[in-house]
Amino acid sequence: MGELMVQVLHDRYRIQSLLGRQTGRRTFLASDLQTGLSVVVKLLLFGPDFTWDDLKLFEREAEVLKSLDHPAIPQYLDYFEVETKRGKGFALVQSHIEARSLQDWVQSGRTFSESELKIIAKELLGILDYLHHRQPAVVHRDLKPSNILLGDRTGNSPGQVYLIDFGSVQTAVHGGTRTIVGTYGYMPPEQFGGQSIPASDLYALGATLIYLVTGQHPDQLPQREMRILFEDKVNLNPTLIDWLKWLTEPSTDLRLKSARQALEALEKPTLKALEKSTLLPSGLATLAKPIGSKVQVTNTPQTLEILIPPRGFHNGLKASIGAIALRAWVGLMIISSMNIATWDFGWFFAAALIFHLYFCIAPIRSLFLALFGTVRLRITQSEIFLTYEVLGLRFSRSLTAPRQTIVKIELTRRSYERDSDGNNIALPAQINIWAGAKKFPLGNVDRLTAPELDWLAEILSDWLNLPIT
């Protein structure tokens, strides 16, 4: 593109030098002849390497930049069609930021202390929080050292942080796209499938910070089960190492969910304080699925579905069967002790019906559900739905409520309380999801083990962004 040098585009922008190139796109430093200021001009030309996906991303970048107003993000200035000797195309003009990329700083030999790393992380989390809370949310999708600019050191500051290059940006409106964009080593696993969520940018941030302290791109570091192994190459506080591992969890179920959550976790002074955080009631790293559990969880940004299958015979159910047998025997003793011969048929029928309902139907129904029933909890963006199924058929009336009415996740342990007659009543360990005054219970009738309850409570807490009480 040497012929573009010194050329004036749109009768206003004089091309000065090439800043970068990507497939189908070139980025130039130019001078705005009207203002005298330096600007950045991105060109997309209809050439041999042009694709329609390139045009969609280019137009989206212009559209998104035009809607943003943040001091650490380039400002949209202009967008127009161009015609050059190499063909027609489009140009996007944005403000120029006088700073070097993190990649340039590292390659020039600059190193970063732990305190500087935290400052840079907080600045970037602030930018991501702004983007992710836009309506619709903006996901950058290509956060990496070359797309983050850092000014010169000033006092105790490592320099002003900027986020640039929104050429891969995605918004919720365009969430259906299957275009795979990003940079290998900084892309989380879900992005290889063409799907991105705000937590995808958090992974890229974690990988970028690992690059700053190791001097190596993540794809050059060893991995195990898709996790980046960097601990033996850094001299950082264990809390910060755990935080970086948390950011770069391959599974979105285990990764931090939002920039605000990541910032709160980073600001905890010690690992012990982090463990007590309401973000992670069970410890720093979120719980993995208990070994041997048959519970099925489907977790997407739009839907959370939990399927709890029957457990079959176990000690809890054996005890329940014993309790049913005992209650039935007590009921028979009560009726047999009565002088039924003196009753008329109506009274006898009423007593038999009461016996049947109290001593048989309810306990046997619970036992039948425990042995053969599947509990299905489904939460979408609009509602929460809980039902019991046997062989795929709904067994009882479903519980439903609007999603926005969910206010609390309650985790209870197995306990006992006394009734009005002074008898001990067993209260099962379970999870209660409260939607207004309506309770959605999970795990009753000894259906879940304690580790499964902890695991599911944490999944619900992360997905609903609610603390566990």
C-alpha cells in the first residue's frame, strides 16, 4: 500500500505511516488537515482477500465506537467510502492515542512489579465493566497485549491504560454470529466455537497479565487440561496467582463471571478473606462436580437447567421405607383397637380413607418419586420452572415464577426440630430458591449428597449472581 502514503482521503486526512495490517484491513497514522491533530485511519478495501464477514465486523466496529464515550477508548471521528488505486472500500477514522502497546513495552525489556500488575488489571477491569454494562453489552473478543496501550510511568503509576482495536467486537444484538475471531493463546475455549460472553474478555485479561509477568505468550507456556501453567515462572503472592488462575479457568462455570466480581476478588487483601467472600462461599476455586454424581447441568448465558435423576435404594430411602412401615403399623393398631362393630358403614369408610391418605398415599408418593422420579429445574431469562417427572411424564404440578422475582438462594443442612407435640422432625438438607414468597426446593428426600448440594448451590449463585445464604 505504498501508493497510499501521503495521499489525502476524503479531502481531509493525509496518510503518514502504516501502523498495522490484518487480513483485508490496514491501519494508518494520518493528519487531520482541518484540526491539525493526528488520527488513526482504518481501511477496508475490496481486494482479493476481502470477505463479507470482514465488512460486517468493520461496520460493527464503527457502530460500536460511535456509541462509546470513555477516556480510555479511542473516540469515533468519521466513517466514509473511499476509492483508491487499489480499489474501493471504507474508512473508519478515530482519535490517536500517543502510547506504546504492552507488547512493545515487554519486547523492549520493561518488567512489571506485582503492584503495577494490579494497577493495570484494575484499570482494564474498569474499562471492561463499562463495556459489559452497555445496553446491549459489548464484548471486545480480542483483548491482548498488542491491543492495550500504556503511557509512560508517572510517579507511582505504571502509566495510563487504554484499550484499542474494536475490530472483533460483538454485542448482544449480534450474539448469533458464529464468526471465530480472536488471537490464539488469549482466546478462551468457548470462543473457538464462535461464542463469546463477558467472561471471555476476563479470560483474555488473565492471559494478558500472565504474559506481562512471564514475558511469554500463553500459547508458549505449558498447559494441563487446557489450563495455563505459569506458577513456577513467576514470583507473585499466592493470592494473586490463584486470582489469575481463576480468571483463566477454561470452563465458564468455574471462571469469574463479571469485571466487578473480578475486581472485588482482586481487592481482597488475603486468601483467607477471599475464601470468606460471598462470591465464593466454599473457597477460592469454585467447586468441581463431585465424582460419581449423576446430576446433569446445562449452563449457557441464556439458560440454566439442572436434572436430578433418581438415586435408587440407599440408606436414606431404606430409612424412609422403615418409617412408612412403622406409620402404617401404628395406623393399623389404632383402627384395630377401635370397636368397629359399633360403627356404621359411613364412619368406617371415613376412618379407612383417613388412614389411606395419611399413612399410605403421601409417604408412598414421596418414596415413588425418590426411586423413579427426575427433578428438572430450568431457569431462563424470563422464568424459573421446577417439575417432577417419571419416565419423561410430568408427575405433579409444576412450580413456575418470573425470573426477576428470584431474590435468594438458601442452602440448608440436615437438621431436626420439635413439633407442637415435642416430637423430633427431620428437616432434609436442600437448596431453596426463593422467587418472591414462592419456594423452589432442590435435594429433598435425600436425593442429593452434601457435596452435590454445595456444587449446585455455587452454580446457581454464579449464574443468578446472588449470594448463598
